[in-house]
Amino acid sequence: MNIMLRFLLELLGLAIYGYAGYKLGTTPMIKFGLSIGLPFSIAVIWGLFGSPQAAVQLPASLHAVLEGVVFLTPAVLLLFIGKGALGWGYGVLVVVNRIFISVWEQ
């Protein structure tokens, strides 16, 4: 269940990146570019360096930093665009999920 939650948090995080990119854009072209480009860029970075089957395995400390940035930035973005309750909820889920991953050595 915890691994499934992790995957859902990844997908939700990408959706939040897209939504925040749209909300933060100033013109229709920028809104479109950010709403597509931001989640795509994050997915590529995570796929190359952070996922369990990543092409490049990072040292544990760098992986932890990347994981924190990729998974907690959506919470900050939600707070920034005025969705405080959603931001806090997402952030708490990410932290609790990460704790269980560590405790259960998943």
C-alpha cells in the first residue's frame, strides 16, 4: 500500500507542477509552456536520477536532496498559489510516506 501511495504522490506531484505552472504563467503562451514543460522536466530528472530504476544512481545524500526537492516543491507551490490546506496535506502525506519507506526498508 505504501509503494502505491508513493506512486500516487508522484503522479499528483506532477499534476501540481502543471497546475502551478499554469497559475503562475502571465500570458497564455507562458501558461501553456509552464503547464507542460515543468512536469515534463521534473519527470525526466526524476526518471534519470531519482527513481528506483534510475539510469544514474546517485549517492544516498544527493538522492535524499533530489527526493526532497521533487516531492516537497509541489507543497510549496500549492502554498504559494493560495491552496494552503492542499499544500499542507500533500506535504504531510509525502513526509509520512517517506518515513514508512525508511522504517519498512522499501
